[in-house]
Amino acid sequence: MPDTELIEIFDPQKDFLRVERAAALLRDGKTVIIPTETVYGLAADACNPDAVKRIFEAKGRPQDNPLIVHVSDFDQIAELVTVLPDQARLLAEHFWPGPLTMILPKSEKIPLVTSGGLDTVAVRLPENAVARAIIRAAGTPLAAPSANRSGSPSPTTVQHCIDDMWGRVDAIVASNSCTVGVESTVISLCGAQPVLLRPGRVTLEQLREVVGTVQLDRGVTERLSENSKVLSPGMKYKHYSPRADVVLLNGNIEQYAEYLMKHCENGEYAVCFKEDIPYLAVPFLSYGAAENHLEQAACIFDVLRSLDKLGVSRAYVHAPHPDGVGLAVYNRLIRAAGFEVINLGQEEP
Ligand code: TXA
Ligand code: MG
């Protein structure tokens, strides 16, 4: 088991010796947790199959779930893919560096272990300055899934990374810079039309403004049957789940408060909007204002992890509107809830 080292980098300009330390480990085939603007990523050299295998081992991740490859400069993706469609260039112009991942046909440079055996590769140019400095110093693209144990909520603070990964990775880079809070938007550009596979801070509406038609994959909001063919292997797996049982409730404040009054028992919590608080007579954690999807995204994983710290047995979550960045928050919550959703006002008597 690795002896984890904590490397603090707050300003990549000033802390360049520490940037170099993280990069040296990565060049040496080691695993290093790095911050990105979305969530912390568990990085290794994307072109080194042995290094990439260590990511799967540390996370306990199924081998067929492919990794995102992170670059520091747009030109770096040319050798990772076999075609670079105009749509990819357009999207890069608008949203890179930033929280958007594009799926493209992969070149030989990407080992199959990185792509989970697929002939495509997910590429992303992050906005986070620490992430970019480390990728650049490493001199190689970095494969980096979210740095959580497989199945649990993604880490947005260094404490989350320590809780999940201490002793499983070679180093953790601390930096308070996961501001988005949910993982990048994933769009596939491999079919006849672009398909949104995972919503994030770059919204479906914004993508459509740039490339026109973008399909929304069914798996974003619905449970897929065991044997249905999925475009993104990550969709098959249980995700973002705290140990607490999560139930997602669609409805207005009054309906939500009334439901809790009837159903919330000892040891159970509400996960609510700020506006709900005056109406509730049960323990709660708030995850932001109802209309402020950015605020919800920034704290939702921390709130899900807090449920377990508090020993909560069940959490009743007031569902966000699934539009804009709200679709990303809704998508994470519906998975945390194992697709257990109650539409208030329409329940069985
Ligand atoms: O914001 C993010 O994207 C973070 C940070 C660290 O960059 N990374 C991240 O990686 O969320 P991960 O591995 O937790 O999620 C990647 C998702 C998975 O659902 C995976 O199945 C999907 O992207 N994916 C990766 N490569 C793919 C491919 N070639 N085709 C389809 N889906 C792919
Ligand atoms: Mg993940």
C-alpha cells in the first residue's frame, strides 16, 4: 500500500517546486490526487497502462468504466484522437478550458485500459490552474476519474480525499479550488448527432446554442434496465451513494413540509432548500437556495457525505428543477437515491 504524501499547492506560480514534485511522481507512474474546478481527480499518466491500472485498484473501479484524459493545452488532443470534428473545435472555443468532456474516436496513443476497452476516448481541458500546471509539468496527458472510492460521492474537499484514499494513492495535492462541485458535462461526438451523457455546469441549453441539436441520453434522468446498451459505462453503476437511504421528492414547499411531517422519523433528515427551513420541524441540512443551482452543485456532495458523518439512516431530499445546472444536480441526486423518486401530490394514498 502506498505511503500517501500531502502536497499543498495554492498558487501554481509560487509553489512551483511542489507542482514539480507532483509531476515527478506522475512521470514515475505513480497516482496523485489533483484538484480540478469540478471535483478532485485521481490522476496517473494516461499513456502508461501500469500507472492507469493503479487508478482502478485504488478506487475499486470496474475495469470497463473508462477514464477521462486531461490535457493542459488544446493542441495536445490532436495525437489522442483520430478525428477532430468541427463541432469539437467549436465546443472547445466556447467552453475550454472548463468543465466539459468530449468523447471522440481514440488514437493508438491511448491504451485500452484507459478507455475501458472502448475505441473512443473522453478528453477534457480543465480550467483549474493547479491542475493545468501539474499536467504541463508532467509532460503527459493525465487519466483522472473522480478521486472517491467507487460508488461514493465525488470529493470536493481535501478531507473527502483523505477520508476515501489515504494509503491508497501516492500523493494528494491540497488546494481549495473545486468550485463547481459536480463533475464535468460529458458529450459524445462519435455518433450522427452529439449526445449529452452527463450534465454538468456547461448546460444542455448552452451546448445547443453552440452546436444546434444535442440529444439528451435517457440514462441522465431514467433508470436503465440491466441489459440495455449504454453509451457511457459509468451510467450502469451505482453512484454518489452515501450509506444513508436517499429519497428524492418533487413538489412545492408546502407539499414537501407536509410529507416530512408525516414520514420523517427519528434518525432521518431533510435535505432541503434554504426557503424550506422555516416550514420544517425535523432535523435538516440545507443545500442552497431553490433557484440557485450553482450553489446547490457546489455543496451537494459535501451534504451527502455529511449524512454519513451524522449517522443519518434516511434523507428526504427536496428535488431541484431539472433545468440549466439544476439538471446536473438532479442527475446526481436521482442516482444517490437509486432512482427512488416521489412526485408529491401524485403519491398513492
Ligand atoms: O469533472 C470531471 O469530469 C472529473 C474531474 C476529475 O475531471 N472526472 C470524472 O471522471 O468525473 P469519472 O471517471 O468519475 O467520470 C467519467 C465518466 C464516467 O461515467 C465514464 O463512464 C464516462 O465519463 N466516460 C469516460 N470515457 C468514456 C467513453 N470513452 N465513452 C463513454 N463514456 C465515457
Ligand atoms: Mg466518478
